[in-house]
Amino acid sequence: DTEVTQTPKHLVMGMTNKKSLKCEQHMGHRAMYWYKQKAKKPPELMFVYSYEKLSINESVPSRFSPECPNSSLLNLHLHALQPEDSALYLCASSQSGAGANVLTFGAGSRLTVL
Amino acid sequence: AQSVTQLGSHVSVSEGALVLLRCNYSSSVPPYLFWYVQYPNQGLQLLLKYTSAATLVKGINGFEAEFKKSETSFHLTKPSAHMSDAAEYFCAVDNAGNMLTFGGGTRLMVKP
């Protein structure tokens, strides 16, 4: 299995809702990432988990809350989002944090905040 | 932190023509460099990577890139464009082992 699976593919939520994005990989990778991608822009790093511990938080607002329940799963909990948070959220994984990190990306979850 | 700059947000070529997508890096030490491709409504897929083993790197789908330290460049080329190559291409640099920083992207359009 060489895939990163993200669910849901599309999500529409109001500003008062609570929702979660999910990401799963079974490649034995020990680093997992969340990226945010606005239309016609490059992906921007949000969080990095290394060996199930949060190692990087790129000053992301607290309305985004990551969680790594185990080495195969990564969640992004969403609460009280703003319309400007609408974007494609990409999950990725890599073998470890050392050396040339080749990231394997999921297809993304497209989020629309009304 | 290291960064990459992609020259040209849009590149248009005819089918069968040479593809050249430009990427320049800023780094005081040899970086790890990557090219990723993103098709519409999809995630990113690795095309190739440079890890200092060889300056000419061959990737998937007939793409290759050459690392030129004197020019701080890592341009992506393909001898003959196919319609299926139309996509967004991102150059990226590995910062501190756990952070991939992307260039602004280049949209490749292929005309029949």
C-alpha cells in the first residue's frame, strides 16, 4: 500500500460547526504532515508530527487542532473557522525526519467555510 | 531558511516541443531539491529529487532535472511534451529535514 488516504474529499461547514479531516497511511512512515493550499498557490506547511509527537506548528490559529492517535492516522479538528480558511487541505507522510524527505501526498480534502 | 523561486507562473508549449521549467534555490549548503507535479483536483506527486548523488536526475514520465551549483538552479526539462503533461509543477527544498518549502508553482499548458 503506497497511498495516503484522506476523508472526506469535500466538506462544507458553517463558522460555528465542529468537523474533522482524517488522514491514513499504511506505509510505515513515521512523519506526517498537514499542508494548506489556497487556489493557484503552493502548499503551506501547517503541522508536522514525527513519531506521533507534534514537532512543528507553523503558527497556525488554534481553531485548527491536529491529533495523531497512532503512527498510521492523522486528524485535523476544525472549530469556529472563518471563510478565509476555505482551501484544499493536504495530508502527507514520509519515512522519517532525517535526510531527503520524500513526501507522499493524499488527494486532499477541499474545505468550504460558509 | 532555504527557499526556491520558480521563474514563470505560466508556461505554454506545443505538443512535441521541449519543456523547460525554471527553479532557482537559495542555500549556502548543498540542498535537497525536489520537483512535484499536481494534476487538477489531486494531491502532489513526486517527479524527481536531488540528494547530491548525481547532478543530472532522471524522474518519472520522461522528466529530468540538472543541479547546477554555479547557477543555483535546478531546472526541469522534458524533450517532448505530451498533452497529459499539462499540470501545475512545484519545485521544493527540504528545510531542516522535516520541512518542505515550495516555490510558487508553474502551470504548464500544452497546445495540440
